[in-house]
Amino acid sequence: MRISPATRAIAAGLVAAIALLGPGSASGSDKTLKATLAKWSTEIRLKARGVSLSATRRHPVRMTTKAKGFRRDALAAEHALSAQRPGTARGRRARADAIAAFRNYAIVGREWTLSGIARQRGHIPAAKKHAARASRFARVGNGLLARAARLLR
């Protein structure tokens, strides 16, 4: 089974971020931010896994559908995190990083969708271009999410 570099990058980054979100000390409103971040990180990781499985099994239609769901969840996570009001400067920085990470993941979802559509139409070079772009945005998003998790320790 072959997993795409973008999916591997997202999975690795999300696993690291979730591990960093383990028990620690934070102020009251930072704790809710931490819980929200952990919830959405887990959700987005599961969606990325679904996209990966569909891509690996050569199901471009299914991959496109799952990529759209991935993007929807990334936007929902961004919205949920925007509603949080952290109580510390570290929490505010973590919130900003997390929002930026999920914005990057929304772009990843869009690029995966475009890659799936291109693959369905037989435009393999375009599909590869979109997949490579998704991989770049996934790496940036992973870095931001890991930094946000470290700030909330």
C-alpha cells in the first residue's frame, strides 16, 4: 500500500500535535482551546486517512468526495477555533497558529479535490501538480499545528 507524501506529512504532524496536547498546565480558557484543538486534530487526521486510503486504492471519485469532507472539516475547525478566547498570550499565539494550520489544511483539501478531478479526467500531470502543492501546504500546516500544541503544554 502506497501512501501519498501529503497524507504521510499530515498524519505525522497530527500525531505529533496530538501527543503534545497531552496533560499539562494551562489557564481555564486555554484548556478549552486545547480540548478544541485536540478534537479537531483527531478529526482531521481521520479524514486524511480516508483520503489516503481512497487514493491508494485508486478510487479518484471516492478520494475527491473524501477530500471535500476533509476541506469542510478544516474550515469547521478554523471556525471553532476562531470562537475560542484564550486567556494568556501563549494561548492567543497558539490559537493564531492553529487557525493558520487549519487554513492550510483547507487548501490541502482543495488541492486534493482538484487532484482527484484531474485524475478522473485523465490529466495525470495536473493531478501530480495539485498533489505536490497539497504536500507543501500540509507541511506548513503541520509545523503550525505542532507549534500551537507546544504553546498549550
